[in-house]
Amino acid sequence: MPAGPAQHDARAVLAYKQGGYPGTIGVIHALEYKYPYDPACPGDIQAAKNDDVLQNRLLLDATFRGDYAPDTLQIIEHLCQASNGSVEFLDDDLSIMRRAAQLNDCLGINYYQSRFLKAFDGETDLHHNGTGDKGTGRWRVAGVGERAVRPGVPTTDWDWIIYPKGLFDLMMDISLRYPNYKQLFITENGMGRKDQLVDGTVDDSERIAYVEDHLRWILKAIECGVDVGGYFMWSLQDQFSWTNGYNKRYGFFYVDFETQQRTPKASASVSLKQASLNARAPCQHRCRRGRIGFYRYPPAQALVLHINYLIVSGVRDQPQYRTTLKPLIKMMATMRPQNNLSTAASSMCLFTARPAMPPRIPQTAMPASSATSRLDTPPATAAIVLAACENKMMYSELWAARLVLMVKK
């Protein structure tokens, strides 16, 4: 059997690490969270699991496990039987994949939508809506299920579901299912529209709301402990879409493809203003209803806030407190502010967010020993503690206890 994409990716990771090259290496996947259309229907639940394996877990298991979980293998066998196919995993390939699985520095997620799945027993029926004729797309696959849209969930003209919470659920699932992940980047996220240039302007308020809603859910994931390194918007300007031609526009800047003239859309001024605020890095964070601002803590000050929060949260009452404060203070000398504004090709990184300081938690903070049974916490290293301090503000007794546990180990 010829080597598959996962094995090629694994070989690249191993070669990069063995070569001692500077920088980081990871892989980017286009991922979608899968929900049962009816959460109480066993058939819909199974259809969601089938599609999750087909699109997500075949990639993610290989990336972070280096093999496939038993429940993943069970569904793979089912999918093969449904299509009269077979699959074989060679021991040599799995050996390479397992070695690389511990060396990935990051995962890039291209996220545009989630899916709702219904049970389906018919023959495969597919139609890709590449024209923007709303309601014409169909996805029914024998042995997998049927993709549908729940009532009240909005869609684009290309039948793409607008469901920002799906990104949160996806990131949480990855962080819990693959505790050896190191950092996530949202490498693509955006909204395709039939933008029209009218009197020299483009009103794309839907895109502005789309981005803000996704950023709110990313912040929520960060507050829940997910390590998010950045967010890259697709895209800076309108361009050719490989399945939709020039009709589907994603950019902050409108492009006249005849004259090549660029015109900033309404979303451009909002997003560029926000990116500029991030680059200034004031030491505060604010979040108001209907409008959200992201402000970056310089790492050294963030660390001071961590220490202050540990003190006021009741962690000081734990036996491990004395071993926690000293190493945190010691690390302050090595932490340097970082510029959290970066650009890449036609994408723009808007923020590297740090959640606001949370309210005081009860004095009876959860002991580190009780966290052990809930968290698959690796042995503490300077890098792990540094990542925890740079990218996560302690927002609950669970995370305060986890930091204590990591430092203690």
C-alpha cells in the first residue's frame, strides 16, 4: 500500500526535528464539528460520529496519536464495508506516525462551518453548490448520513452553515481528546458573500458580525484552557475560489477583477482598527455587549496578574502554594513582550487574546490532588508553565489548581 498523507506529514515532522531547524512545525486541517440533527435520535448520533471520523478523526488521530483509537477503527471498518472497500495500516507507517505524534508544535484549523447529521439509508446523492444558488446543495452518503440544517440556523448563499459555537466545541474536543496537543491556530475563518460595490463602498455588516461572533467563541475556549496562538482571517482581498470561481468573495477589500482596483469594505476599517489596537498592547481587556475589544497583556505583567490572582483566589491556602510562587517570580526575568500582530499572504492575524481577570473564586480552591483524576496533566517543564502563564489567565479554581499541579510536578 502506498504511503498516505498522514505518513508523509509524519516524515516531514521527523525530518524537521532531526535537522534541528529553528522555528515550529505543525499541520493544518480543514475541520468541522459534527452534531446529530436530533440529539435524542440514535441514528442521528451515529451519523454524526460517522462523519466526524470521515472528516476529522482520520486526520486528528493520525496527527496526535500516531494511530487510530478503537472507536475510530470501528467506524472506519463500517465505512469500508458500506462502500465495498477495505483499509490496511502498515506497522512501519504507524511506527513513523507514533514518533511524529509527540513532536508536532501546533495544529492549524481551517474552520468555516459545522454540520448537523441525520440518519440516511439510501444511495449516495451529492450536489456541490458552487454557484451560490441557495438551497441547491445536497450531501447524502450511503453508510455515513445526510447533512441537514436545523431550523433557525442561518446559512450563506452557498448553503454553508453559520454556527460560531461549532468552533468552540471543536477546539474543546481537540484539547480534551488529544491532551498532547501544544497550541492551536485558527488558520482560516471567513464568510463568502456576493458583495456588491455601491457608490464606492461595500456594506458587509454580515461579515463583521460573523468575525466578531467567532472571536467571542474563541475567547470562550481560551477561558476554558485551550491554548490558542492566533486567528487568521480569510481573506485580505477578494480572489479566485477553487470551487466557486470569482463569484464568492471573502476579502476585506473588494477587487474589481477587470481593472484590479481595490476598495476597502466596511469590514476592512473595523478589522484594521482592531488589529492596530492589539499592536499597541495596552494592559487591559474589555468586553462590552454588541462590541468586543481585545487588549494584550505584556507577558511580564500578565505573570504578575497570575501571581496576584493565585494569592487572592485561595490557592495560597494550599500546601503547594509555597512551591508555586517562587518559580513563577523567577520566570518573570525571562519573559519578554511579544508583538501580537502578524500578517501572512492574504490572511491577517487579528489577535492573540488573553481573557480578563475573573472574579474571585471561593477560598476552598480545589486541591491539586483532586485535579489529578480529571486532568491528563503532563509533567511540568519550563515551557509548559511558560505557556500557561503567557496565554491563559486563571479563570477558575480548576485552572488555578492545575497550575499548582504542573509546577509541583
